[in-house]
Amino acid sequence: MEKITKNSLIGEILKEYPELAETLIEIGLHCIGCPMMSQETIEQGCRAHGMSDKEIDKLIEILNKKVDGDKNG
């Protein structure tokens, strides 16, 4: 998977980076195990939980930093 974007599917993110589940749960996305997880983008999930554009952008930034940190050691 390349960089995580608003259009990345939650299921694909968690398949590639299962360690991000904790971060998603902490910010209120309890999508783990939800049937829609495989078809819903990170933006759709965030919007369903009332997050603003700014909050979504910040979450995506955090997720990518965590992924980059794992790759770099």
C-alpha cells in the first residue's frame, strides 16, 4: 500500500497495517470488525463519526507518520 489517503479503504489499511487499529479506536473509529470496513474509505468512516475535514486530515497525517516510523525503524 502506498501512502494512506482519504480514499484508502479502512479494511485495506488494517490488512496492511494492523497496528493502526489502536489509533483508529482511540480517535473513535470502532470500525474493527464492522461489515462496512472492507468497502468504506477512511473519509467515509470519519464523516459517519462526525469528524471535520481538519480532523480527517490530521488523522491521515498521524496514520502516515506511524507507518513511516515503522518503515524507518
